[in-house]
Amino acid sequence: MPVRARKKSLVAARKAERREKVDTHWNGQETTNTAHPGDFVVTSLAHNHTALRDRSGSINSYVIRAKTFAKLYASVPGGNKFGRFYAAVSVVTAIYFSGGFDILAPWGRRQRALKGYLLLNGNEVYGNNAETFEATYAVLTT
């Protein structure tokens, strides 16, 4: 059953200055993407504004294209070594898959998780590990 959700935690983001490979981890590698100059490298934050880490200590970071970032996030006061702080402004549609997913993500790379959500955000569909989703999203009731 699809649900509507909004990211509840802040993110830290910085603009890539050069082409840069970004591996997204959550208890193993979830996907790889390449940030191009102007794209944003985004790091999920825990409630205390530190980087969200998985059980092995890997930081949850990912890439958002420059043209998409402004539609998804608004600047808020603060920052850390991962960039300025931003709050989500968009709502996604999420579908939970207890058996996980293995998809070709919009950035052309494989994305997988043992259990997680597929998110529809505008015209893009991508995955989110269940633990990351539960730590960073709130399901909307209205």
C-alpha cells in the first residue's frame, strides 16, 4: 500500500566542484553515483545534526542533480563539515518491499537493499533502505 512521506531530518549538502564518485552505503553498498560540478553531495543527518551512520560506521551520502535539488530542499540555518543544512520541502510516495529491491536507478546505476522502499519523487523512482527511510522520513497521515 503506497504512503505519502516527507523527510523529517535535515540534510547537509555541498555543491560538487569537480566530477566526484559517491558511494551510498547502508549496511553494505546500496549504489554508486557520480556528482558533476554544480550537483549536490547530500549527507543524511541524525536528530543531533551529525552524519547518519549505519552499523559499520559508513556515512549515508548520495547525489542530487543541481536542477532537482532546489525543488526538494530549502536552506535552513546551520551547517557542518558536510555542508549547509537543508530541510525537505517535497512529499514522496513510498511503497515498502519486505523482500527488498534491485533496480536500475535514475542515474543509470544498480541500486539494491534487502528490504526497503521505492520512492516516487516527481518523475523519478529510486530506492531507500528500510532503516534509512525509518530514520529520516515521517509517514504523513493526511
